[in-house]
Amino acid sequence: MSRLGSALSSLRGRTIGNGPPGFPAVPPVRREWLALLVLGLAALVLLLVFAGQPLLYAAETGAVSPYHEDLTATGRLTRDDGSLVLPEWATSLNAAQSVVLDIRLGDLDAASASLDAYLRSGRSLSSLVFRLDMTETDVAEFNRNNTANVASLRRLLNQTEEFARLDALEVRYRDENDAAMLRSVQLQGEELRKAVEANYRGYAARQGAMVNISQHYGLDTSQYEESVLEFAAVVAALGARQDERATSVSGAVREIQREAAVSGDLAAITFEIVPDRGIYGDVLAMRGTVSRPAGTGVTIYLDGRLLAGVQSQGGGGFEFPYRVGKIESGQHEAYASAGAAISAERTFRVAVRNTTTTFAVERLEANGTAFCTGSVATEDGVPVRGGTVGIAVDGGWWEVGETRDDGTFAIDATSLEPGRHRLTAEFDPEGFPLNGSGSAPVDVLVPSIWDWLRPLLYLLGVGAAGAGAVLYLRRRGAAGEGGVALPGGPPPEPVIELPPAPTVDEAEQAAALLAEGVDGREAVTRLYRRLVRELDARHPGQALPSLTPREIAARFASGPTGGDLATLVRVHERVRYAGCDPTEEDIRTVNKAFIHVITEGGDD
């Protein structure tokens, strides 16, 4: 054996030292100690990095607002918030002008589309105000006035459509020589003119605050100011048309009555109202006599609108018990007619009462739908029936519904974005002798995808850490083995099963159940919403509940049921946005269109 071989043999089984001569040998470094050493060095490096930056506080980084700027001097709106809010603010400010201009030019379809765009912009601004917690800033004051302006322009659109309807009725009743209905058209026009003028006064009264606040932040208010002038032009044009109507109708009524008197067909009629004042829920007796045999038909009109038809009793007497309901507070006029005979007009007064509104969110679904319930009643506890209730989300109206006969309501606030929202219910007293009221706020949290994934990721992390620890402990003594591979891979893509189209019988049963126990307006609204939900389930990814009715109709216009969907949408818009009561023909049309679309043409 060579000297080298002998030396190697003598070293076998010994621990090889790495210290200087005369010192004991150092054992080899294990992997876990090496890992701890690396982590310790990393922590030391981080400390040295921050230690090299002694200025840990600055006016820029340590302030509630950037550089401790004085929010009272800047309208309590920080520069960062302003960069987010001002573009949407400017959009809402300018949107009003196109709505009023379309109305003045008589293009009511374009006005309706412009109003929808205005409403969407207002909702976006309201969401920003709430999410950025700017309820005490100037933008919140602007948003409140802006929301009121949206409501004013919605009323103006409805009022303009009502004037057009009166024009058509005037022509019809002239052809029929109906003196009482011509008088009705004239008085309805007078009441409508007063309503339009009051609407304008409210819109114009907000101009100063809107302009001053907006100009303070450098926004151009010229288009908004133009909208006030255009609104005034609409009021003037409608007033001139009503003046013409009053003159022509009065002459036509006199001529009709003269001809009836010549033929001996003009009866004598008297009329009175007892008592001559009341409040919401009271009953007033409207009665009189007519110089005709018992059973003669008598028509009673209130503020020019047909109120009731009764028949005379023995001695020519007639009576109608009128319950004070949806009518403005103040003085009102009523009269009776029998043929061409029209009684003298009698007046009565209705006093205003306060109301209370209750509100609760019964259920919140993950898709952003809040199921809301509540009630509206007078301060005396009388339920308010047929009242308009708006669900406000973050300060802006989101969904609108009506109270039932018992004063309760159920409204679904749909398409809420993920995050925190503040919901309230607000009773709109327009058309009632009542003051409006709002409920206490209810805060809700709509979960986002991260809210759902966070617990899952936490569990996966804990599981992975546990699995890694177990594998590490099992392998800690093994040399040369690496780390443990964590179970991974994305979760499988969910399978979306499209619901099959129901049979005609099933669709008819569904339509009947939706319309059961509700009036025509609610039936039309339910059928439309149910249809949108069905279409959204069959066409995932299109977010149909977030679209306007016309956008949904356009989306399916080229399909085999596009015509029926468009027909249903037209009736829905007239009922929902124009405030018209659906006729029996409208309800039949909506039912037929609903069944045809939901069965995908299965009833052909």
C-alpha cells in the first residue's frame, strides 16, 4: 500500500476538521441552519435600508389630506378626490341641456334617451360621493341639487306628453260635440300649466347654488345655464298653447249648449260639496240635483278630470262619496254635467299632512340585488296607497315602486356594485296632500370576487403550509432533497347550464302568477323584470339587468322574437317612465309578448 493509501485509510471514519491545528473539528453546517442565516441577513438588510432614511415623517406623507391642505378653504374637497369626481361632475352638469332641448324641439323619444343618460351619470356621481366619504363636501351639495333636477326633467317630459294628449282629446270631443269633456280638457290644461310653472320655479331656484359651486372648481356652466333658459321657453310655449285652448273651448261649449237649448235638451243642474275642506283619507259628499227623470246619468269632474259617473234618484237628486286621496293640497274645483248641461263649479280645500316611511333590507344576494320592504303612512296612521317610493343608493335614486293599498311596498334594488352602500327609502309626495319623508339608512356590503376568494385563499395557504411542514419534517434528515411542491393549478372553470325554454302552458301559468293580485302597472313591471332575468340566465356574460329597456330590445332585435320583445318594452316604458296606466289591451299585449319571448317562439 502506498503512503497516500495509508493516509486515506487512517482518515476513514473520522470527522474532518476545518479549524486551525490544535483546535477541535467543526461539524458540517446543516440546511436548516443555513436557511435561518439567510433570513437573518435579509432582516438585517431591511433594517439598514430604513435606517438610512431618517426622515420618516413629512407633510406630504403624514397628513389626513395632502400636505395638510385646509379643506374648509378648498370646499372640503381634496385634490385627489377632485381628480376622481370632477369629470363625472362636469358630465352631470352638462347632461341637463340636451334633455330640455329635445323636449323643446318635440323629440320626446330622444329626450327620454337623454334623460336615461343623465340618470346614469347622476348615479355614478352619487356612488363616488358615498365611496369616497364626501357627504360633507361641496360635491355632495351639488349632487343633492342634481338629483332634484333629474326629477324635475322627468316631470317635464311627462307633462309635455300630457299636453300632447290633451291636444288629441280636444279634437276628438269637438267632433263629438261633447261640451262636458271639452270643458274637462280645458280645466286639465289649466292644472297642467300650473304644475309646469311650479316645476320650472323649482328648477330655476337651484341654478344659483349649482352655478356657484361648479364655477368654484373651474367647471364650465354655460350648458347648464342654457338648460334653464330652454326650460323657460318650454313653459312659455305650453302656456301660449293653453291660452289658445281656453279661448277656443269656451266658444265651442257655448255653441253646443245654445243648440241644446234650442232643441229643449238642456237640463238644469245644481251641485255642492259638503264639507268643503278635508285631509288625506277624509270623505266628502259631492251631490246635487238634475231636472230629469230618475236614472239620468250624471258625470262628476274634479279639476277637469272625470271623477265618477252616478245616476239620479227620485226627485233628480244624486250623490257621490269622494275619499281624499292622490290630490295636491290646496284649493280644488269640481262640477257635474248631464248631457250638454254643466253645473256651476264648486271649490273645496285639502290641508297637508306629514308622513313616516319605514324601510328594511330583507335579503341581499351575491349578484348585487337587495330585496327591500317598508311602508308609508300619514302622521295619523292612515296608509298611503299608490304612492311613489324611491330606493336611494348612496344618495341617488336607484329603483322606484309604488305602495300597495295597505301602504306597504316591496322593491328590488338590482345591479349594486361590489362594496359598501347606504340605502334609504324616500316617499315622493308629488300629487298627494302630504309631505315627503325618508327612512333611516341601512348599510349593506355587496361582496366582490375577492371577498369570496379571500377565505378560500386563506384555507389554501394554511393547508399548503401544513402540508409543507409535514413533508419538511419527514424529509429534514434526508440530504439533497428539495422543497415540497404545493398542490396547485387553477380551479376548474364553472359549467353554466342554460335553462331550457318552458312550454307554452308553463309560460302562461308563470304570467298568470306574476300578475295575480296586483294592478296593471305592477303586472307589466313584474313581467318585464322576470323576462330580463330569464334572458340574462340564457345569455350569460351580457349583464342584461344593467342595460336600459331599449338597449335590451336592440340587443335581441335581430332574433326571431325581437319584435315581441320591442313591443313589450314600449308598453313597459310608457307605464314605468311616462306614468300611464296600462289598458286591458296593453296587458294582453304584454302577456302575449312575454309568452312568445320566454318560450322562444314556442307558441307559434
